[in-house]
Amino acid sequence: METGYITTPFGRRSMTLALVKRQINTDRAATESSVEKWRVFRDVGDARSRLGLQDRALTVLNALLSFFPVAELSGDKNLIVFPSNAQLTARANGIAGTTLRKCLAALVEAGIIIRKDSPNGKRYARKGEEGTIEDAYGFSLAPLLARAEEFAALAQDVAAEHRRFRITKDRLTIVRRDVRKLISVGLEENLPGDWAAAETTFMEIVGRFSRRPTIVDLSASLDEMMLLHEEVSRMLEMQEESTKSDGNDIASGCHIQNSNTESCNELEPSFEKKQGEKSEPIKRTERKAEPEAFPLSMVLRACPEIGNFGPGGLIGNWREMMAAAITVRSMLGVSPSAYEEACDVMGQAAAAIAIACIYERSGHINSAGGYLRDLTAKARRGEFSLGPMLFALLRANAVPAQASA
């Protein structure tokens, strides 16, 4: 394989720095090893999306390889093929001349082949007395040998991405089916919960599906659909818990001391105790022990403003989230009793999320305290869920990000 000499194209074809670099890199990667030409061709075909090649360019590359007389590309052989355009057209299934030239230019631009043009731009070879080729002008297949490992790695990466694509698409199909049927159950059985909002959110998510989605599109849709699935499942679980509670209508009370790490009182002392008054145990109904229905990362994406009130301007766990909600609650003018009531009805995590959502939309809410009490009353009746509110904020915050991208 000839190395160490940089050649330029014939005629009006321009020479670019990228083409120079590709020739230099090919020369530096010159090796005495060999590789099966059709295996490299398959790798290039699998990685064509990464290389910017169309199917017709692969057809032309297949035709070029067919003019190489042996099955293996190796450094000790002349790797230049020199078919005419007519010969290439015949082996490329009768491709048009204009398309042929565009495909050859694309292969050169992608670094798959290198032009070795003759003085007059024709493709030919000169043979010695023994019949061996001494000098040839046409297209060098040396990049296929030099970049064989790179093409193989790209092909494996593309195959892995295709597997992830199929898996994500299958999961999205299943979750979409589950959410659709679970919402139908809630609507048909007239179960408590904001099922109309859940169905509206479902239709909005489905409406954003792309006809030709990428793995990024599928992952985003899957995340949204999974969150909606969690919200719908939570409403069904609340119905089950409500049914069990109706069967055993005995309310159990408990004392909440300041030493209780799960109490909002630990984060903020009561503002209703007068100076000099002795602390007395406060009896109230047991606070709702609700598991966190939404990932903290998703909540912070929907409500990024509350993150400024975490330690060092960041929130890393739910305890820091609830502590930040106490600070924001005070800034919004929400009374301690209103927030305590929200914690009792919704659960501490949900109440903190509600405060974060209210703070995110504070410019559109006249009375944050009244708004929180209204949400608490709806939650007590089973008519409110955080899902639609979070989804709306996620979409609102995603629009500027997409516009800036």
C-alpha cells in the first residue's frame, strides 16, 4: 500500500483540510494486517447513519469492492481500483451518472475511499513486464483497511442503540396500554380522583408522539407515561385504602412530639404557642404515610426555582426538599396551620411538592395560602392529584429549553 504522499483531486474538485487530514491519518494507520473486504463493507453499512451515507452510496461502494480482485484487503497489495463510470454504473444496478458522481463524492467526504486522480483525470493502471500493476489511478480502498476497527466499533454501537430503541419502544407500548385501560377503569367505575385530568394528560402525551421517533423522543415519552402510570396507580391504591378504611371506621390518634423526625414541627416550631406557655402534646389524626409518588429529579425539573433554597443552592434528597418547602411556605405567606393541614392530608412529600408548584406559579396565584387550602380540601375528598400540575410545569419548562436548543 503506497503511503507518505498526499495527492489532490483533478480538475475543479477542491482540496480541503479535512481531505488532507484523512490521507495523513490513513498513511499513519498503514498496517501489514489484512481484513475481509465484505466484513468491512457490512460494518460500514451498519454504521451508515453515523457516517452520513445513504443506501445508494453503499451500492456504489459495493460495486467498487467488486473490482478488487481478492477477498482480503491487506497492506502488501495495491488497494486502488480503477473502473470507469460506465463499468461502475453497470455493477451499481444502472445508477444514473449524476447520482453516481454524488455517491462517489459522499464516500470520499466520509473518508471511506480516497481519490488517486491521474494527470488527465482518467482511471487506469500501468503494468510492468511481469504483468503486475506498477502504478494505478482511481479510488484507493486503503481507508477501509486503516479504519476497519473503527467501523466495527461504530457498527456495534449502532446495533446497541437499535436494541435500546426496540426495548424502549416496547416498554412505551406496554405502559401506554396499561395507562389507557387503568384510566378507563377509573372513568367507567366513577372512582374518586381526577380521572378527567389524567385522561387529558394521557392524550397530550400521545399527541406529542413523533411519526419517526428517535431514542431521545421515545425515552422522553416513556418517562412521561411512566409518571402518569404512577399517578393513576396511586389513585387506584387510594381507592383501595379508602374501601378498607370504610370497613373499619376507627380513627387511631397518635402524639406528635418535637423529637419525631417525620414531623413538620421539627423543621419549624409552632407559631401558635404563647410565650411562657408549657408545651403540651398535641393530639391529631395520624399523618398520612404516603410513599413518594414522583421521583425527586422529576419534581426539580418541573419546579427548578425551589432548588435555590436547598443547602448550597441544591436539593439532593427529600428531607432537603421538605426543609426548602418550609422556607418557601413562609415567603409565600402560607400560614403554619395551612401547611400542617396539607401535610396531614397529602403527606409531607406531597405537601412539599404542592408548595414547590405554587411557588413556581406564584406570579399567577393571588393567595398562596388560600390556594393550598383549596388543594388540601380537594385532596381530602379525593378530587386532587399532583400529577397534572407537575406535568403542566414540566411542559412549560421544557418549551424554553427546546427553543434555546
